[in-house]
Amino acid sequence: MHLHKYEKIWLVFGLGSLALFLLIIGFAAFWKGTHPQSHIETIDPQNVEAHESFKPENLGLREVADGKYIVNIVASAFNYDIGSDDAGKPVKTIRVPKGSTVLFQVTTKDVVHGFQVAGTNVNMMVEPGHISRLETVMKNAGEFTVVCNEYCGIGHHQMFATVEVYDE
Ligand code: CUA
């Protein structure tokens, strides 16, 4: 079989890029540990309160061990429900000390929302029927804005919260 010079070049180019992309995926998955965040855990979006983590009294920040925290959040158009404070006012800021390990658990009651803590590696899609989970170490002190980065309706731009990482 005779192959033209240009045909050979393009074959090598095509197969080469295929191999390169597979290598990149393999590197990301097995070396860097990139994986879908939901772990395929499902939840009834009509009744998120039935799940222990998303009962109204369990929403918000909880210290589970020394320097280890869990934050439970229910997203809905156009709000992040992070529980309420002692006065009954909705919490808008999550405060954790620098260097703490925080597990974010987020679900949604209605449509697809985003959950991005700008300036950190936390960036999840929140889908109805699923629990999005991501654990991270808050290495830097500062105020980080939580934004919804999936268009969810006319109030999309009003959907935000704050993560405050303070120096101990
Ligand atoms: Cu929620 Cu955009």
C-alpha cells in the first residue's frame, strides 16, 4: 500500500494528538485525582430535607474534628441556604480558620446551579437529584466570593455568598 507524504504526516498528527489527549486524561485522572464531584450520590430534589445533611438544622458550617469542617448548603433560585444564625437571620458568610480542611456538600431543590468559591479550587456544578461534594484545604486567608456560575434564571447574578478564611 502506498501512502502519500502528506497523508502520512496527517496520520501521524492525528494519531499523535489522540495519544497526547489520552495521556493528559490519564495524568489528570490517576495522577492529579480529578474526578466528577458528585460520587453519583442521589437525593430526592423535592424532599432534600429527608437527607440527614440537608435538614434545616444541619445546614451551614459544622466542625467535625480539630481543623476539619463540613458545610451543608442547599441551593435554589436564587439563594444559597447556609442555615440561620442564633437570631434566625440567614447566614451569608462561612468563616473558617486558615489551613482548615473543609468539605462542601451542596445540593439543589430546583434547577442546575453552580458553586464556585472564586480563588480556590472549589468549582462544582450542582444538579437537582445529586449531591455535589468537594473537600479542600483553605490554604490562604482572605474573603472568597461564592458565585453561581450556571445560568439559573433572572436572579442568577444575585446568587452569592462569602467564605471568610481568617488567620488564627
Ligand atoms: Cu444559581 Cu445561577
